[in-house]
Amino acid sequence: MNVRFLVKLMCMTGMVILISACSIFGGDSSKKKEDAKKDQSKSNAQSTTGKGSIIDQELKKQYQIYNEILQYKIEQDQKLIKQSEERYKKLKAESEKPSDSKSGGDTSKKDSGGKTSEESGGSKDGSSDSSKNSDDSGDQSK
């Protein structure tokens, strides 16, 4: 009986090993098929999202172009500011130069009345004192 018991035990152990081997190696084939189907569905889903990714790529390109345009406008504004500052400096320098030369040159040149043009009330637009006198005379007649 002992031998019979050992044979039964060996058969049972063999069957357990056989079943476990089949579940490990052969049972995965159905799981592999299911995984393959899932992968196909994922790839189909990715192909539809691939279209979305193409749209996303286009949007990113347009966003980059928009940023480049903004950067270009900023650079142009900075150049314009620099140019206006340079013009301001030039105009300021030019306005200072004639005033310096007038003050130095006017002392040597005098009008027929013995006064400089600034002292006689001469204006920059070239109007003379006679217009002021005519205004005063009009006020006196009233």
C-alpha cells in the first residue's frame, strides 16, 4: 500500500506541475490575445489623438510665430524710442548752440538804436517794434 500511495502522490504532484505549467505558459495566450486587442484599440485611439496632436503642433507653431511677431514689435518700439531720444538730443544740442552764439555775437552787433535785438524786444518771428507801437497808438485813440 505504501507503494500505491507513493504512486498516487507522484501522479498528483505531476498533475499539479502540469496544470501550473500550462497556466503559466499556455494560459497567457488568451491574455496575450486580449492584450493585443487592447493594444490595437489603444493604437486606434492614439491615431485619433494623433490628429489632435497634429492640431496641437500647428497651434504651437502659430503661438511661436505670434511670440516672434510680438518680439519684433517690441524691438521696433525700442529702436523707435532710441531714435526719438537721439533726435531729442540733437535738437537740444542745436537749440543750445544758436543761443550760445547769439549771446556772444549780439554783444558785438548792435541795432541802430544802440540796443541789441533782445533788449529792443525783437521777437523770433521777425515782427518789429512798429507793430507794437501801432497797437499802443490804437489804444490811445479810444
